[in-house]
Amino acid sequence: MNIGKMTRTASVWLISAMLWFMAGSPGKAAEKAADLTGLSLEELYNLDVVQINVLGAHTHPKGQAMFGYHYMFMNMEGIRDGDDEISPAEVFSRGFTVAHTRMQMQMHMMEAMYAPTDRLTLMAMLPYKHMSMEHAMSTGAHFTQHADGVGDVEALGSYTVLGDNRQGGHRLMLNAGLSLPTGSIEVKDHRMGDASMPRVKLEYPMQLGSGTYDLLPGLTYLGDAGNWSWGAQGIATVRLGRNHNDYRFGNQYRVTTWAAYGITDWLAPYVRFDGRYWENVHGADEDLNPNASGEANPRIQAGKRIDALFGVTLYAPRGTLKGARLMLEGGLPVYQYLKGPQLGTDYILSAGVTYAF
């Protein structure tokens, strides 16, 4: 099954369906595209572009709620050490018996948001993950292992300290959240991917959660003028203590910036750059052999990456689907430096649907 091809095909159908519903007819679509000044304050507010994969960058007016579904697909290929891509043979020459050649992750995220005031928006997210990892052994054998289940639940609040969300313009928001250790850190699969063999603990990247309570502090800036909107965010994941397996994942620091242009009152393409830096694992899971593979060695998990992403937001400002929004995004790294050997990121695809009322 070619999951990436299926995802791209589904995206095309989703775009076509949303365009058909929103436009109604070519004449109506042209009429809407001609002038945005006839929109009400609420409609202009709702046109504020939601950035998929940017945590807590969207707010709502007092009393408004939103429910959403978000899908992400990430393909990781190519073994990297620093700036360089290396071969499985080189991994084996360093004493490892296993080299990971490919990893794919699918994440289904259910999210809910509610604004008790104009300045404060609360949100909660529940992820479900499917992951697969392809292995090559120094003996020449190849196998695949899988993991799936609920990840860590996140709760976040965004409070506007400068600016007015209803009027738009320049705004500054404080983000504060908590990640709860609901995802398992005991994920196992059959040794060598063979159902006749016993189950073994999977490496750090294949675990579903962190096993720790994690703080999510951040700062977000939003701006808009005319048909343009833009923003930037810095947010961190700060791990607290160690989990019951006597380790914690390294802290992660993320900076992202974007710019979008509202072509009509329902269509806004955008470009986004996303930078991440993450630290090594602290401590170690005694069930993992650090000499078996790079992904099982806690001392070589750190890295940094910058992604260039392109997307489109489709919003229904009126009619039967009023309040519905479709977001599509895809991109790839323009820079990555990994303390390896680790698998590098190849490309990322995302899609999301939300409904506000």
C-alpha cells in the first residue's frame, strides 16, 4: 500500500469537494473574490488563517467553540550523521548490528477549543499514532516493526496580552500548556518482525509517549493588513523529571514563522518555515541495548531541522458550511543536522478539518 500516494489523492478530492461547496457556482465564486469589504466583523475575524501544526496560534471570540480533526504523515529515509548521509554499511562499521532504513508515522489528532473570554482560548488535543520502522541487519536480513496507539494528551491556553483579537492587527499571545503522559513507553513488537518470536521493547522514536509531564511555554505574534496575514511563534517542550523507565526525552525548542494571502474570503495560500532543535535522551531504558542501533542509543538522539512548508486554508464564511475550514500543507527539510546515525526526515504532509460555532 502506497500511503503517501493515497494521502495525496485524498487531498485532491478534499480540495475539489470544498471548492464545489463553497463556490456554489462560478459566478458566485467570482463575486466573492471581487471584494472582501462586505464581510461582517465576525467573518473577517474568522478569516484569520489557522496554521496547521502550529500549536496555540489561533484564538476565538468569547463563547465560541471549535472541534477539529488533523492528520499528519511523515516519511523518514536516509541515514544521517551531522550534515552527511551515510550508508547502512557505515553504520555497521561503527559497531551497530542494526541500521534503520525507513520510518513512517501517521498521526490522527482530535482537538477541541473554547474561548471563555475574548483574550483567552483553551484547547485540548488527543493524538493516535501509527508507526512503522524498516530495519537492515549486518547479516543481510531485513524486517519491519510496528507501533500504534494513543499518544500524549496536550492541554494549552493562549492569552492575548497585546492587541485586540476582534479587530485584528498586531497581537501578542502568551502560550502555556501541559503534556500528559498518556502515551505508552512500553511499546513492543515481535523480534525481527516475526510473529513466531517473542516481543521486544522498541527503540525511543517508536514509543508512543514521553512518560513524563511536560511543560509547553510559548510566545506567539500575529499580524494582518489588508489581505495579508503573518505570524511567528517560539514554543518549547520542557520535560519534568524522569519516567518509570528512568529516562526522559530531551527538551525541544521550536520557532516557526509564516505569511498568508487571502485571495478571496474563503481561500488563503501560505508559506511557512519551521525550525526545531531537540536534545539527547537523559538517562536510559535498561531494556534497550545502546550498541544495537543508533535509535536505541540515548546519547545520539539530538538534532536540529528547518522545514519549508506550503499550504492552503479554505474557509466557509457563509452558507450551509459556515464555520467549516479545510487546511492542507506539505513540505520538506531545507536543513537538518543530526547527531547520528539517525534517520533523516524526507517529507511531511498534513490535512485538517475544523468546525467553529
